Amino acid sequence: MNRAPVIAAAAPGETVTLTYWSWVKDLQKVLDIWNAKNPHIQVNATWIPSGKEGGYQKLHSALAAGGGPDIAQVEMQSVPEFLLQNGLVDLSRYGADSIAHHYDEALWKQVSFNGGVYGIPQDSGPMGFFYQPAVLDRVGGLPPRTWDEWAALAAEVRRLGPQHYLDTFPISDGSFFASYAAQAGAVWFRTAGDEWVVDLTDDRTLLVARFFDKAIDDDIVNVASEAFSPAWYAAAAQGQIAGVTSGSWGDAMVQEVSDGAGKWRVAPMPTWNGTGFGSTHHGGSTAAVLAHCAHPAEALTFIQWLTSAPEGIDAEIEHLGIGWSPSRHYIGEQRQKPSEWFSGQNYNQEVFAPAVAQTNPDWTWSPLTKLTNDALANGFRKKQTSGQSIVDSVAQTQAEVVRTFKDKGLRVREAGK
């Protein structure tokens, strides 16, 4: 598909109509702003479930049948999976390289493979630490600057009572562990020519695995209630959960805590004691052009506006509550202001804007991201049921990932072999 001739742009005066499949409900409100000013490139939204709820299955089925939308919202971690199906247009063939300077470097790398560009970053989730100052004050604590400080503070919070915890560790979602490993400096997947190199058992990942093995063994982290679950909200409202390490999108989730206004603040993510990076990403999506799009040049023109023009970014924040802007130059007007709910703190400027520049620039995803996260979660659950360590679960996941790569006929090797 990407070896076929480049499709020429529409003739002057010709009207192009594009379809955009996305899981955000009010996307058409944003598209209407574009459509009003660009009569010759009209874009219409179609809602689909989020990827894990069946949206990706619908997209893959449409592609297999030779159809599908012109543009789709695709998570960064899922881009390589679509590449296996030859489902995405290489936008470098339509000038995407010339707009790379508008976007965060680490995010741009996550959509770039073997010299091609297979989506434009739409949003991301630089991580920070949301916390309740009044709870930390009860133990004389401050927001932890390092993960060792996090562990020490977590032990102090436990002394407040049997239901009190500083934070959670989601044993049913391997993606958080992946983010922590990326922050420590791990690179689980890379390509060497046409070969995938897998490295889930490097020193940085094992540092993180041992840390959370000990945190769980010492009972200083809540593994019973995932962040933003009903049980978590109930505990947070009662001051029994003091904080949560989350992507920037967590601000909207935290604001659902009952009677929480003015009781929360945001601090930088704890770091791995001088190793790795100041933050990491959790979550993030792209606007990708799908294989059967008849007008990729026009699709790219629209996507550039959506993801880098101040008007597009502000509209996405207002109508969609979109995650962190991928733009190097503009975080959105609303996010430049202090938040009354977060104790008057200008947390986006103070915490998340600097965090974006402190993420791992070498992290990339593989075509088996979902399998990797699921295998990690399956292993982490065994920590509770049989005592299997997180270290062992990581090693088992690597073996399963390598085996599945081979089963799919892909060239693969473990790092160092």
C-alpha cells in the first residue's frame, strides 16, 4: 500500500469529504469549527467504542474488507499492530516530516518506524503525582521526590490506620508498570532492520520490578483497588488514599472525588534516584490516516490543524477534554491558568509542561503491546494468589512475547542474544 504511487491532492476548487472514527463523543463540535473555515476539506465524525471495548476490532475488520474511515483515533501503543495489517498510510510520503518540529520529540518517535510516519500525535499523558496535602500533613510528609521517598512516606501513611495507603499498584493493568519502566530508562522494544529486539529483563526494568515486589510484600501500596475505581473514590473521599501517580488526564478523574475541591494538589512524579527520567507518558493517541483513504494529503492538512494549531488544541480541550497537547509550543489557553479545584495551583504549567521534556525519548511500542500488558497483568495477579514475584512475571512475559513474535512469522531476538 505504501509502495503504490503517491495520491495527488484534489484539484483546486474540488471539495473533499473525510470521515474520522473516534471514541470521543463530541468530536463533531471540533470538526464543525474546521469545516466552517475550510469548505473544500470537510470532515465528519463517527463514534466508535474505545479500542479495548471493540473499536479496534471494528477498524481491523473494515480494513480487511477494503474499507474503513479516512482517519481514525489510534493509541500510540497500537500503531505497530495496525502496521502489521498494512492498515496505515505512511504520512512522510505526504510531507509529514516537514511538520515534525511542531511536536514533542518523544511522541513523534512513537509514530515513526523505519523512516515512515504512521500517525500524527493527538494527545498524551505525562505523569505526575496527585495528592491530598492534609493527609500528608498528618504524618509530617511532603510529596516524594524519589521512589525511595515514596516508599518511606507510604510506610508512614500506613500507620494512620489499616485502610490508609499513599497510592495504588494496579495488578490488573500492565501499562502502568510499562510507564514506570520507561521512566527508569528501559526500552523494551526496538527494531534492527527487519528484526524486533525484545528487552523486558534489562537492569532498569528489574529495578522497578524489585521495588514494587518489596512495596507489595511490605504492604505499603494498595493492590485491592485500582485508581479511579468506585472503591478508590470512596477511600479517597475519606482520606484513606492520600495520592495517585497518574497521567495528566488524571486531573479530570481526581475532580470526581466527592467534596475534594481545594483538597488536592499536584507534584512531579517521583524519580528513580538519579536513574532514568523525570517523568514518563501514560496513554496517548494519534490521528492516523487509514490505508484506503482516497485523500491522504487533505487528511494530513486537517490533522495538522487539529493537533498543532492553537485553535484546534483549544477546541479539543473545551469540547473533548483531550489529554495533553502534543505541541511543543502550545499547551492550550485553559491549561495556562491556575485551578481553583486544585487549591489554586497552576499545576499544568508547574508540573506537566516541564514533565513533557523529561520523558524517555527512546521508548517505542511493538505490534504485541496488548499481549505484553495482558501477560504482565496475568503475572502480577499471581503475586496475590501464589506469591509469584513481579521479577519472575516480567521474565515470563518476555518469553511469551518472543514466542508470539515467532508464531506470527516475525523476526525477533532477545537483547544480548
